[in-house]
Amino acid sequence: MTISISEASGPEAQIRAQIRAKALELGFEVCGFTSVTDPWPASARLAAFVEAGHHGQMDWMAETLERRSHPRALWPGALSAIMLGVNYGPGHDPLEALKAKDRGNISVYAQGDDYHDLIKKRLKTLARWLVTQFGGELKVFVDTAPLMEKPLAQQAGLGWQGKHTNLVSRQLGSWLFLGAILTELVLEPDAAEIDHCGSCRACLDICPTGAFPAPYQLDARRCISYLTIEHKGPVDEALRPAMGNRIYGCDDCLAVCPWNKFAQIGNEMALQPRPALTAPALADLAGLDDAAFRTLFAKSPIKRIGRDRFVRNVLYAIGNSGEPALRGVAEALCQDPDAAVSDAARWAAARLG
């Protein structure tokens, strides 16, 4: 059922202002609108990404390719998208943590509580308010469904996809969690954001593993975020040294972006870094069993990769630490029941021997 927002209640500009004001009241920093009835150029880029095999072990990207091809392929009733963002800007330079070789480096977004839970709760609250005020059906999304949120966010004016393929905001830099509401309301779209990368190559040149075959293209199989989070089993030995002490995710291409001069420190308490996760000792993390892992990472996005994959990452960092004192930590795991963990332990021990 198509519902024109101007028919639903009052002048359209006033309605958009009400929605934006409610979104800000609920804790979103930015809110934009876009139509989802137009052709979707992002689908061709996604198809090329999968065709090249750049998705690696993320088979779900190939399996849901058709549904991802357009927002209306996911939900035919959708006519507009309300795109929302929550700032999680760090209060420090994430690249500094790379210097502490005996400490683990966890991506900024994963040092606090799981953003999925926080944003979905806010989206559902906003969705209930929208239905009460204006009617119509809608669906909410936060990075867990086959919806390409970054291209939608660019269409809604929240930012643009930089050469590293992530969203960049002129107001908030690199640090923006996205949420989306697809609705059958007809909303006047905001102007799409244009590309402001210019000739800058900072994000491409800093990548430790050369994961960008060209600007605006990512080969996930070489991306440290993919390798530490999505990749199952042993990581290619040729890539392990470049992982450094990154044990969950990688912020290098985000942190180096010049647009971060406009970034602001996030003020959402649930997303603030936990002291235990800002620079944890590798020796302590390597000793985690399954129960201790679940306890340490309760309410954290890290919990979903499980103890074995996480400790595998920790052992790669130990092997890269150059700290002979950590050799015994690695040797203690050489007979771990998980094959990837034991392989990483032997590799680390050999590197430190």
C-alpha cells in the first residue's frame, strides 16, 4: 500500500522535520531520506565483487546476491528509506595501539557493547512511533540482513563510500554506525552526497596486506577485518606477519582518513571502550578457555566468532610480537584441540624461537 507522506499528515517538509527530530531525540546523530524505487547501480558493483571471488568464505553474499541486488528485491513494498547514523568516534588515535606489540589491538567499534543491539532497539522505537503517527508498513535493518546500507546512506546524504569502500561523513569522519528503515511511505529524498576523496590515497596506501586492488575495490580475502572475523581455519602464512597485533578487526584505513579532522568523540555510554578491551595483554587472552571467553566478551560483538578463532588471532599477534617471553604461551597451545589454534601456536613459537 503506497502512502504519500504529504497525504498522511500536513506539509511534507514538516513531516520530515518531525521524523528527523524524533530520530535525534532517540540518540541518532544523523538522519536522511532517500527513495528506493530508482535503479540501483550498487548491484553491479556487488555482482563484480562476488564474481571476482573477493568475498572469500562469506558464501552468504553469493547466496543472497539476488536479494541484495535492490532494496525492493528484499521487500517489494518498500518505497523510501530512512537512513540513520550513530557516531562512535574514538577519543584516541587507533593507530597508536599498534605499537604495543605485547598487547592486542581490537577495532574501535568492538571495544564496547554490541552496536547491533543498541541500534536495533532505537530503530524499533522509532518504527513504532512512525506507524503510530503516519501509518504504513515498514522494516528495520542494522547490518544483519541482505541490504546494502552504505550505498543507501550515500543516497540519503549521510556520507559517501570512500576509496576504501567504507562510508565517510563530512561531519563525523569515518566513525558511523548505520541503521535503516524501509517504509512504504513516500518521502521526499535528500540530496545524495558526492565523493570528496579527490586524489587522496591514504586509506589505500596504509593497508598492511594490500587489500585494495584498485580504488573503491576491496578484496576481502586480504582484509585483516575479514581474516580476523569471518575467515575460518588457518590464515595464509604469507599474510600473518602483516596482521601485527590486530586480533579483531582493523581500523587502519578508517583512522588515516583526512576527513577525521571533523570527527567527534562518541558520547554513547554503551559504546565506550571497556578498559579490559582497550589494550589487553596477549598472554592473558591466549589462556582463555571457552567459558572465560564468553564471560569476557558478554554483550560484545567479539563473542560471535568464538574462543577458537579469537585465540588463533591472539597467537598470530604473539608470533608477531618479537617478545621471546611469550614463546612459552604459544608452546602451551601447540596441542590445542582446535586445528587452527594449534597451527597458530606452532607458527608463533617458531617465530619467537
